[in-house]
Amino acid sequence: MTTAQLDKMRLELRRGVLVLAVLASLKQPHYGYSLRKQLQDGGIDIDEGTLYPLIRRLAEQGLLDSEWQQGEGRERRYYQLSELGAELLSQLTDEWQHLNSALGGLLGTASQETK
């Protein structure tokens, strides 16, 4: 497999996970940069060109509430989960845990078969 193919598969794998990570991080209010920093500190590297359109899309879907707040001498748009977003996060978390458990079993079986 080439590096380009691997990069494409990684991107596909990360796409859905990023939505879950952003929703989980926005249980507390964040502006764009602070959200990106929290994700990076948690081991999820996301560039601005991916994060900001994702935040806007989630807000347009009613999953995030946003408001302008004064902070450190300038206004920033802060985002936080809406009630609908919190419900979705709960459902996606359940689904993630189910899939993770199932996948762990499959990967465990696959690794034992190759030994």
C-alpha cells in the first residue's frame, strides 16, 4: 500500500471520529482556537481548515449554541452543545462504545489468527 492510499484510508477513518470528538469537547464552551488546543492536547490533531467548517456545520444543524463574548481584549464566538447536540452526543457515544467493543473483538481475533 502506498503512502497516499494509507493517508486516504486514515482520513476516512478520522472523519466520523472528529464529529464525536468536537461534540464531546463542547460540553464546555470554547472558541475555535481553544477547542483546537483541547483536541490537540487530547491527542486529536485537527487543522483549522477542517475544524472551522465542521463547527459551522454543527451549529447550522442546531447541535451547537453560539454567542459572542468579550475575552482577552477581543470578541470571540464561543460554542457549546445545544440540548439537541447533547442528545446526539449521548446516542453517538453509545454507538461508538458498541462499535469499539465489536471491533476490538474482531481485531483481537484477527491478531490471534496471524500468530
